[in-house]
Amino acid sequence: MALFSDSLFLPALALAALAFFVPRLLARVLPEGVKPLLLNAFLSTMLIFLLAGGMFVCLYLWQGATAAQLFAPGVAATVVFFGRLGLASAMIWAPILLLSVAGLPRKWVKKTW
């Protein structure tokens, strides 16, 4: 049970799921084509990066840190710290995101790759 309560297994699983589903959800609202595909990749990357940073904030709060403790060094320093954590977590979500985006053209109906 410690695998789920004290480790990063569930957050890593959540990031992997986000990396798979976010591009597919964005593909529903973006048109088909190469430029929209690149826009989808960019928007998905930024969105998951922000969500990953927010997930780390939630993990710190869940482990007992207070918001005052998190923001004691200053707002900018805290944003940079959690941004770096979100960027480091790209080792988990970036390959899955890349594969998810690369698979989107298979479902195109109007455009061809």
C-alpha cells in the first residue's frame, strides 16, 4: 500500500494519462492538418507542463506544507521551483505526448499527412 500512499506512482500515472488524453481532446476542437497538429502539440505541452507544476503544488500541500511555507521565498521563486519540477516530470509525460500526437493523423478524414 505504500506504493500508492507515499510514492510518486499515482502522480506519474496521472501525468502519463494526461499526456495521452490531452492531445486527443484538443484534436476534437482543432481542425485537421499539419499546422493545427503542431499547434496541438504546443498547446498540449504547455497545458501538461502547467498541470504538472500544479500537481506538485498539490503534492506538497498534501504532505503537510502550508501555502505560506511554499510562498515564503517569494511568488517568483516558488513559480520557478514548481516550474522546474514540472519540466523535470517531462521525462515521464513527454514521450507519451509525442506518441499520442504522432498517432492523431491516422484519424484524419479530410486531410492527409
